[in-house]
Amino acid sequence: DTGVSQDPRHKITKRGQNVTFRCDPISEHNRLYWYRQTLGQGPEFLTYFQNEAQLEKSRLLSDRFSAERPKGSFSTLEIQRTEQGDSAMYLCASTAMGGPGELFFGEGSRLTVL
Amino acid sequence: GENVEQHPSTLSVQEGDSAVIKCTYSDSASNYFPWYKQELGKRPQLIIDIRSNVGEKKDQRIAVTLNKTAKHFSLHITETQPEDSAVYFCAASVSGGYNKLIFGAGTRLAVHP
């Protein structure tokens, strides 16, 4: 499968714990996005990378959230001191450079904070 | 701020009927408008998109129309089939470029045999 892959697919954690999600984009895609989706809502933009540079971060994202893409390939999204309100599906997407284009989404990582 | 509103939130049709979903956007610099279909437990997948220099685009039973003046765009599905049942999301690019999409809240379409 050469699509976007995310790991883990499901994560259950207790409030206050840290969690990390990984995204492997399609190999030739330079742009990588993280979105969050809650039940009954559309994907909400979190952050965007072009190669290894994080070019935009949503102001809705608290300081507990951090994302990296150290070598311009895979990316990680870490949530520190999780809260129940962080429970959601975290979607990663990638696309190639140059012009408008399809965002290829991964299957998502579902986080449940107890 | 940047916003995309989508209506209706749920839509129920009989097989063979048409379905129309409408979206409005706030950023006048938006120039790319995709539609995604998300089946239960699956990833969102692009079904059709339109750019700002085009007013209408068709792909078999699916069509999208864009009115830039009114900041409206719509998805039209003709001859609906049960497999069209899913949640549909519209989106609009923001900041005048193609780097970020803002999504609508989604429309749950149910096609009854």
C-alpha cells in the first residue's frame, strides 16, 4: 500500500498522559498536513509542513500540541498532558508540490482520553 | 475568520433521485474547492474539485457548480445509488493559495432503495 499511513490507529489513554502519533506520507509528497476531526464535524486544520518546515500552525492549537517533520519525510504529532477534549480522530494528509491538488488522507489515529 | 458553511446537515433521498449539497465560503481569495466523500470508518476521499476559473465541472453522475460572486458552490449527484450513502464534505482553500483547506461540517446522505 503506497498511500498515507498512520500509526497507531487507535489510542486510549488516561487524562494527563502524553501521546504521539506518526504519519508516513506518500513518498514523493512534499506537503504534509495534520487535521483533527470530531464526531459530526469536518476535518479541522491543525498544522502544515512543506518539506521539513512547519509553515503554519492553527491558533486553535494549544502549546500542549507539537508536530515535527525532521527529515521532510514522516511526521509526528505529540499531545502532552492530554485532556478529555483532545478525544478525536487525528488525520494526516499529504500532497505534491505545485498548484492545487488532492489531499490524500490517511485512515487516521483515533484518540480516546479517559 | 475563514469559514465554510454547508447545508443540509442530513439528506435522505430515494434511489434514482438527485441530491444537492450547498456550501458558502467567506474568504474571497479562495480559489480551489474540492468535495470529499467519507464512508463510515474510512478516510475522506476526493470525488471532484473545481478551480475558480471554472463555473461548472462534471464527472459522470457528479457535478459541481461555483458562483464566485456569491461565494457559493454546490455538489449535484444525479441518479443516486445506495453506495452514494456517506458523509460529504465541501472545502475551500484559504490565504489565496493552495496550502490549506477549510472544511464544511459535512452532509450525511442516505440513499434508500
